[in-house]
Amino acid sequence: MAMVIFLKLICFFLVIFPDAFALNFNLSSINQDDRYRSINITGDAYITSEGIQITPNERNVLGNNTGRATYVKPLHLWDKSSGNLTDFTTHFTFTIDSGGSRSYADGLAFFLAPLNSSLPVGAGGSGLGLRGGNMTENNTANPFVAVEFDTFPNSWDPSDTHVGIDINSMKSVTTAIWSNHITLGAVNDAWISYNATSMNLKVSFTCFPDNKTTQCSLNYVVDLRDYLPELVTFGFSAATGQLCEKNNVISWEFNSSLQVGIDPGKKKSKAALVIGLSAGLPALILVSTLFISYVLWKKKSKENQENYSHDLFMDNEFEKGSGPKKFTYKELAFATNNFDEEEKLGEGGFGGVYKGVASALLYLHEEWERCVVHRDIKSSNIMLDSSFNAKLGDFGLARLVDHEKGSQTTVLAGTMGYMAPECVITGKANKESDVYSFGMVALEIACGRRPINARAEEDQVRTVEWVWNLYGKGKLLEAADPKLGRDFDEEEIERLMVVALWCAHPDSNLRPSIRQVIHVLNFEAELPILPSNMPVPTYLSSPTVQNFYIDQGLHKQSSSYSFDTSNYCSNFSSSTGTSSPSALLLHTN
């Protein structure tokens, strides 16, 4: 009861003395780490090491591309109770680059819109990802206020590239000619500010008249309350039609502060009540603190006991070859953002599966509060949709562990061929062993063959050893799936196989993190240089007949393996065969 009163008093103070709603951030160098943490992207937008690519810049990409990038938090634009507007300023650096071509379109915009705003369907480049249909109509159903950097003059535009302020229409309310270096890909700066008192929206931007760098500007007086709701989303939007250009945001800084007004009479009466309560507040805080500490201690003790008992139970079940890992409803809800449909990757016979292979491992290993070790990544646990996008499923052996503690697994579990060698010795799995399994799946996809192929020639039984041998001889592409013929991107499949070998390094300390894997697969980092010969793990001794047995029926599709480690024996399955279905990539953007 004391804790409830204490929390109510905290809320009471926040209501009595509200000051301002501030939103401030500085993304001085936008990169992949800002995805989800700071930036939401939709449409054709994506993030690279160079910044936010609002639209694809490759000239061979089909036209009519649109994209948006918005900040993850909304902006409190104005306060309904007081009518106050926010002051805000933003500064961003960007490039619009035609790659030397004099034919380009259509431009980039900074915009504010309602929270439910989305990309228009079937819009061309002239809408800049903000409007579809009649571009010049004042469409109040989908309101927005934007500053456009327009690179293609349409019939309603000035006759040259320009900067304009748009309100619910692509026909700007005011414009200024923009002398630019788009063919050279010059870096531009833009400053946009709004003064809540004067209601003046001001834009300053880099321009290059007569090849001289200077600063141009324009402004427009507008009451944003007439067009936009209290809470808005804000960020960048761009589009291309049949012509293309690179629309790239390199850095972004934003600052706002909304002053919230309070009725003077109400404030005085409530303040008197606060003074009356303040005499007993110190004692109440002390009692509440002690009570909260006791409750948290009891809760922690109960959780520790439950975890210990549950682990013993699950170890028993694993030894008997049954028993999926149990998760509480709270853990599942937290991991999936309260089962948000936007976090859903697909559905199978046993419900929804979340994220997607490499991206899934990044989320499970690094981005959630607890680290989730999957422990059974293999081809049969990966599903492909109609577009060959990979979905990771079957979390029956998964374990929750703290990031800093590593794995707490005590029973050997997994599938031979995909399981890291150190797991056999220690009986434990961790992020590094998941990465090893990922590498084996990547090799299987690239080579079209299982990790262990008993029907192959002697030096090709273990796929990883065979591929590593070819890598050392400079003949890596000979390992590519023969069913592909030569119908594949050599650089892409070579990168996939090198990353797979890196993941399958016998020394777990030399394997990459899943974040490093994604960077290399996305061509955002250089390929690692691996030893020409596959290293021999010095911590492993040669298996003996007593502790390592392979069923003589290796020629069959499935085989049984047994290991005796530290006074217990665990059985697990391995799938072998001569070939495996192939795909070109395990991870896609």
C-alpha cells in the first residue's frame, strides 16, 4: 500500500509542475546501428555505412521507387490544453547524386505528418513519397508540411531545381531557386527552424551559384496547428520516377521544446496541498523504499528458485529426448513487442516465427534484454516463403541467459554436423556456437550438400574441411552447388562461403559476432583473411571408441550419434545425405 501511495505522489508532482516536452538527438554519423534504435525505414529506404539511402541509387534498378526514414519517437508539436506550439530546429547533411548524369529526378523532402501517415500507393516520383493522385490538390485527408529539395521541374513547379515549402500539396506555397552540384554529388547542409511565437518556418540551405558555395534561404509564416495534430511523425521522404538519383542523408540533428501552460489558480491550490503533504513525505519515502526493496528481494529469490527448479526439470526432459523449452507469457510478450504484427515474419503450423535467420540471431543475441541461445540452427529449422526469404523457427532447445554470463546449459543437445565442436566437450552452448551452426547452414546453402556426407570421397565427407581446403588452394568456387551451373553472382556466393568458414572456425574466440556477419554479407565490411589450412582445435583430443560412436548405417538419410561427457550420455540426431536444396543467400536486406 505504501508503494502505491509513493508512486501516486510521484505522478502528482509530475502533474503539478509540468515544464516542457523536449525532444533532442544528434545522429552525427548515421549507420546500421541506428536501425530500430533511432530510425524507422519504410518502402525502398535502407541504411548503409554512408547513411540513409532514401531511394535506391543503382541505375539498373527499375523506376518508381519511394522511401521514408523517420525518427523512432513522435514529436509533440503542440499542446491542446494550453494551445502552445513547440519551437524546433533541425540540421542535416545530405547528398543528391546523379553519378555524373545530367538526367535525374525527383528529389528529397523533410516532412511532418500525422502518426498514421504512410507511403502513397502507386505514386510517381513527383510526389516525393508524400502524395499520390492529384499532386496540386489541397488534400486534407492526408495532411503534411514539408520542405522539398526538388530536382525535376514539373508543370506546377518553377522552371529549375528549387527548394520549396509544401502544405498538403506538391505545389509549393513558396520557393527559392537552388543552384546545386547534383552531377558532382556535392554534400549539402540544410537548417530548418520553426518559431512558435512568430509562427515563422525558415529554411537555410547550401547553394552553389557561379560555382561558389554560399547559403540561401526562404521562409513562410504558418500556424502548424491548423494542419497537423498534436503528435506527429517526422523525417525524410524521397522518390524517383523513370530517372534516378542517390538520395542520401548523412547526419541529422534535431531539438525541440514545447512549453506547457498551467492555470495559475489551479497551480496555487495544488501547491498548497503539496506543502501540507511535504511534512510527512520523508518518512513515507523511507517506508516506501524499504517496502520496495523487500518486494524486489522476495521476487528475485522466487525467480532464482523457479529458474533452478525449471532447469533441473528441463535437463531431465532433454536426457529423455523430450521437452521443449518453456517461456513465460511475459518473456514472450516482451521479446515480440507485445506480439506486434510488425514484428511478425510469418506463420507456420505451430504459430508465428519471429525475425529472420541472421537478423533473428542479431535480435536474439544482442538486441533483447536477455540473450537467447537457439542451440539448434539447421536447414530443417529454416523455412522459405514464396520470395525465398528465410524464417528461423523451432525454439524447442532455446535457452535464456544474461548477456554477461554466457550459457548456463548443462545438457548436451543439438544436431551433429551443425553443432560446434566445443559443445561436445563442455556440454554448453553460447552465441559463438549458434554462429558456428549458422556457418554450417550457410555452407549447406552455397554448396548444396549436408555438413556430413558419408557417400562422398574420403576428403569430402566433412563439408567444412573440404571447402576450407579449396579456399586454401584458391579454388573456392569449385565448392558451389553444381545444380546452379554458372547461374550465380560469383562475388556474392564466394562471400557467403568465406563468411561461412569464418563462422565455422574451430576456435570459438576467432568466430565473428552475428553483427559482423551481417555487415560482411551486406558488403559493408571487407572479407576476413582466413588461414589457408583449416586450424586444428588444440583443446580437443581425438575421439575414442568409448566416447564417440557413429552408427554404421551412415549411408542412410538419418544417423544416430552418442557422446559420453562428464558422467552423462546425451543422444541427438544428425542428418546426412548427398545433396541439399540450395539458395543463393541466407541473409537478405
